[in-house]
Amino acid sequence: MKQNQLSKILLLTSSVWLWSAMNATAQEVLKSEIQSESIASVLRNSRSTREIRQLSEIERPSTGAQMLVQSPTPSNRPNLGGEVVPITGVKANRTDKGVEIILETPVGTQLQVTNRSTGNNFIADVSGGQLRLADGNAFTFRSEKPVEGITEITVTNVDAKTVRVTVVGVAALPTVELFDDNAGLVFGITSAEIATSPPQQPQTPQTQEKPANQTPQETPSAQGDEPIELVVTGEQDGYRVRDSSTATKTDTPLRDIPQSIQVVPQEVLRDQNVTRLGDAIKNIPGANQSGSAITDRDQSFYSRGFQLSDFNGSYLRDGLQDIYGGQILDLSNIERVEALRGPASVLYGRGTPGGVVNIVTEQPLRDPFYAIDATIGSFDFYRGAIDLSGPLNDSKTVLYRLNVAYQDRNTFVDRFEESQFFIAPVVSLAIGDRTRLTLEGDYMDSRGSFFEGLPAVGTVLPNPNGRIPRNRNTSEADLDRTLGRVGYRLEHQFSDNWSLQSAFRASFFEYKQDTIFPTGNLNSDNRTLDRARDGFISSSQAYNLATYVTGRFSTGAVAHQLVFGVDLSRRDDIRNQGFGGTASPIDVFNPVYGQPTGSLTLNFNTITLRDALGIYIQDQVTLAENLKLLLSGRFDLFEQTNQDFLANTRTSQSGDAFSPRVGIVYQPIPPISLYASYSRSFTPTSGRSFENRQFQPGRGTQYEVGVKADLNDRLSATLALYDLTRTNVLTADTRPGVPPGLFSIQTGEERSRGVELGVQGEILPGWNIIAGYAYTDARITQDNRLPVGDRLTSVPENTVNLWTTYEIQQGTWRGLGVGLGLFFVGERQVDLPNTLQLPSYLRTDAAIFYNRGRFRAALNFRNLFDTTYFEAFSSSRIFYGEPFTVQGTIRWEF
């Protein structure tokens, strides 16, 4: 079957499946609303929130606490017009009936509550409030297995003025009673197991039993009970993540963002035992990689057909541009990986059209937390890590977190080994009730070898001498890289509606290399490669300052969430010792290492300085409860200076760019979001034309439409269609009178059109999934030298990713789980013009794991069937994919 036929069938099947799921979801919602009420009643309730009873209107029982809910209330959410009520804390206490959750707020009577049941899940939406916790870090509270019969209790922000409380029962729906107390809202929770268990005998003979006909008094808070330990993290609902700040710089629900964004949460990283960025990115539809399978240093990542670049701001760390973020990274302190697909210059400045990848780090916790990990695997892989967090004082105003990791490994490639050490301390200080300062830093030292790849003849293409072995290394090198970061984040609340965020980071990177590497393809004998020697010492320094104000206000019935910010950045790249020399050829079938090399000659010594200033404004407008508008624009000024000490020259260029974004979201029913957006990006272009005019910035322009659907409370799907064009691309200047091959002109154009489908979350209790399909048609549309219609390199037309796990929820084998991953990558072009193509492949991964309390043990299998596949940078740099590998990990939290 041809690829275009396959893509059409997959696209049609996916669209029909998603439409069916949406239709079924819509019918369930409408059926639940109409089941106990007439159509007229449903319409009347949806028209006016005044008809929904306020908490203060419910009659108080004789217990002294106000019982608010004992049966499901209408599922339509009130549209509160007043100010948002802050919920400043969450407490959990054991009671004689089970557990109670207290949402601490002095004005609980101003909140409204709607609740519903889905399977064993009780869900309550608290309208008019928002979690604004004292530590300023966590946006989700989670308590795992607090009492018998309860799997999990979570409290999280759903949107700007709704908090959701979810109680997950093990075998049946728990009973939940809601009270209004002076401390706030109190949820009294009783599991089915506790409700049906026989009463316990008195502990002491002095205890008097109450008469059978006496009703025990309800107490909303048991002061003497032992508090339940809460796990406070940045995660949301396991594999499903509801909110992200990457797309808007505010904690906005994904369903309200008119652009495609994919989040790979910590649970996925843990279940797949991810230790490299490339292994995380393979879970993102429309994203792929090329290059070496053994190290991120020799990999490139692509999104929607366009390469992500360290130099052009494609990688972020906690929302700030990250120097070499895609090449040197340890995941021991990573909370999640967020990928915003398409142009993102409106918030982050210079960037390639494909999007940005934001690495979100772990933050300090209010309660003590300690964990240790150890991993051992194939090819002498050894790794250990510790994670420590908690308060540094009794009042918990000073919190800390410390992550430390060490890794040492060989690989399936001969003479390639690598070791790295990583440490990341964070201290967070509460300065008063409304201000928090976080000081953070990290340091990484990586030492290893070098692998330049293999020629196409003997790997992808046949060779009369046979296939080049998968473990062959034709390079010889010693590499030493160090990366250090230090910075702060300041958060200040002016009021309940207005706040200030400021973040600064200084990054320092050094790279030392002495390398012998092949200079091209095989010689005429089809077995020897010519090589050269290269060595240099380079260093880079980057400084980023981002300050922005967010505020909520209303103009009549229209609500606004405004963001206004200013960014400053400087990057200084010094390559002050470049050398070049000859080296002896090597026989790829019978290599001899350690041969003498020729003398080295200094040939490169430069300093490049880049400065940028960006000013932006964004308004998230709520026109109606189900209609939202996003308007934003950014103006950037940038300047670049290059000094060549060998040529004794100094050149500079400057420019400016305006980047807009407009998007709209319409929600015909609460689980469905229809969206459309328009956005642009820019990338500064170095060099000058034949007329000595500096080049204009490269531009990316995207039109996107899509559907986001909550298939149930824990499973969501996204379908996106986009048209993305890159203009002002440099191409050869072939005009008459221009010396051939010496100058470029900005008349090139590249276009990527595609479809992306993603599903993420929990299908059934214990059964998780993250999956996607992407169709990408990325081609040259204008060029003076290359054929129009050629496909862009390293971009497959079809990709499929599937990772699913199941964990037994009860019984003797509770905690035992398995995982399965399928990753299909279609054919890719290696070069321009298109003369060499890599074959498609299907890789299978698997896992077996066991969770018991705070202990976890896991076995992860990659490339389970030892499939042979390839990635490439060029026809002379082909890389075998990773063969079958096994890694075993144990983790203990205490």
C-alpha cells in the first residue's frame, strides 16, 4: 500500500473515530442533564445562573455545620460575575467515617458547587474560587490511598475561577457530604468499604456507647486526628494534564488554548524510564528526531517539518530561553515536557516556525519528601539519583529541593562511552503573604566520546564488501562539556486579580573537543574513509530577564485576563581556538585506531554577541461562558555583532519584527472545544546580499484549526489541522552579474501542511495511554537551485506513537503493571535535492513494573524485537537505531 493511501486511510479512520467519540460524549452529557429534568428546565437553567441555589440559601441542619450536597446537583456550571475567591490552603484529616478535605477560605458561602459521578469517581466543581496556595508553587494537591477504598483525592484548578475536587473509589463510588464551616468548605468522604464494614469495638472500657436511636453529631474538623500526608506536585491527573503555562504564560486549561500543545507528564517519563530528551519527544505527534540514537548531543529535533534550534530559542527551561537545552540535559529534576506546536515568537521572541519545547523543572514541596533511584542496564549502563525536598523552618516559609544524579555508560557503538554528573539545588522563600522568591541553580559535567556516523553505502545502501557492522565507530575523540545555570524567580500578588512575575537566569557553557572524524563518503574501494583532525575550545554565556504583569478585570459582561511583559536577553559565543589537520584514512571493515595525525593549523577565532529586547501584550477575552478570544502581539528589536580575529574584521546587523497571534475557542458543549488561530514567528538571518544589504528576518506564518475533546473526566483528545509557511529562506543568487556560488538571496519558501491527532489520559482505572498520529507534508515551494516539490529532510510523512500501561488496582497482585509502546516512523529524505531516502520502521518497547506503597521496581525493554532502523544527518552521516536493550530500575520514597 502506498504511503499516500495509508495516510488517507489513517486520517479518515482517525477523524471518524474522534467524531464518534465526541458524539457519544455529547449524548452522554445531554442524557445526564435531561434524565431527571424536562428540556424546558434544562434550557431555563442554562440561561440564568440565578436559579441555581446559593450555599447560603440551603437550610442549616441541627448539626451546626451546613450540609450542602448529598445528591447530585445540576451539571451546568454557574457563571459568577463577582471577584474570584482565593482558596489559600487544603487540609486532609482522618475521621471515624473516613477522611475530610477542607478547602480553606473565609468566604465559603460565596462559592457554588456542582457535582457528578463517573464510574467510581466523584467529581465536584467549586465555582467562583481558585487555588492560591501560600507556597506559590503547587497547582495540584493529591493524596494517594488516604483510607481504605479510596485510590486518590485531587484538588486542582480547572480554569480561572473553578476548582475541581475528584475522589476516586477503588471498587465503588464513595459517599461524599459537603459542609460549610468557618474554616471553609469541608468534604466528608466515606468509601464503600468503610461504609459496609462492621463497627469497631471500643478501645477502652471507659468509652460509653450511645443509644441506638441517637444521631451522632457531625464534626467538620477533627482537631486531634492525624493529618493525612499530601503529595504536592505540579502534576495534574496522571497521564492527562489539564493546564499549561507555555502557550499563554498563565495557567490556562488546554481546552481554552487555540493552538496545539502537547504535555509529556512525569508519569510517562517514569514509566518509559526516560533519561534523554529524544525519548520524551517521541511521545509528541508531529515531532521527530534525526541523528545519533546514543546521545542528545548528536541529535536534531523537528516539529511540524522544521528543525528546532538552540541558537534561535526553540528550547525553554521554565519559560526562559535555554542555552544548548536540546543537547545537554539531565531529566532527574524534570516535572514534565511541554511542546507548543507552531510559531511561538509572540511570547518568546526569536524562534523557528516549528514551535518550542519547554522543560518544566520540579519545585520545592511543603512537606518532607525523599527519594532515591538506581538503574542498571545493557551496555554497562549505570545511573543513580536522589531527590530531596521539604521545609527548612517550622513555619514552612522557606522550602528547598535538591536533585543529584550520576550516570556512567557504554553504548552499542565501539569506543563510545559517556559519564555525567548533575546537581540542582532550589530554595524558595515566602516574603510576606503575597511575595515569594525562588533561587535556583544547576550544574552538569559531561565527558565522553564522539561518533560522526557511517556512510550510506554499507548501511542504507548495499556495499559489495557487505554491511558495515552496527557497532562500528570511524571517529576518535575526547569531549568535555560543562553547563551551569543560576537565577531567580520572583512572584508578587498586588491583589487577588493582579500579580507580577519576574525571572532571571545566567547560563555558562564550555565545550572542549579534540576529534578525528571522516570527511565524506567511502572511497572508490567502498571500504576506506578519508579523515581529518579538528579541535577547538568554545564557550557561551547567556543572560535572560523576563518580567510580566498579569491581571483580571471585566468590561461589562466581558472578562479579560491580561498579560503585559518585557524580555531582555544577551548571548555571547566565543570560539577562540579552532584547529584543522590531517589524519590517516580508516578501513570501515577492519579499523585501526591510534594512527598518527598531521599538524594543526589555527583557522577559526571569533566572538559573536547577540542582544534582544521584546515587548508584548496578550488578552484572553471571555466573551461568553463558551466563547473565548485570544489576542496578542509582540515587537522585537535585535542586534548581532561578529568579530573575526583572524581576518581582523568586525560586522554587525540589526533588525526588528512584529509577531501577532489571534485565536478563538468555541465550546458548543462543555467537553468539546472548537478552535482556530493565526500566528507568526521570526528568526534573524545572518549575512548580506550581493548589494551589501542585510537580510530580513525569516518568517513563519501558520493557520490552524482543531478540536479538543474531553472524552471523559480523565481522557482527552486533540485533532489539529495546520498550514505553516516559512518565507525569506536563503537560496542561491543566480541573477546575471552575480558571481556563482558566493551570494544568497531571500526568495526561498518552504511549506508544511499536516494533521495531528493525540489521545492522552486514563481509559479505565489503572489503564493509561498517550498516543498520536501525524501526517506531515513538508516541501520546498520556491527556490532558485533546489527542485520545487522536494520534501524537506528528516521529516517523515506519517508517524504513529502509542504508549499504554495497565496497573492492577486491587487483590493480591495490586501494584503489578505492564507497559507497551509502538512507534512507527515513515520514510524520510536524507538530503536536498532528494536523492536518498531512509526506510520506514516500527519499533516496539515494553515495560514490567511493580508499585507497592513508596517502593517501585521496573524493567524497561527498548526495541523489543531488535528491529534494524536508521536516522541520518546526511549521506555520509547515517546512524543505526538503538538495538534491543534492557534497563532495570528501583525507586524508594521515604
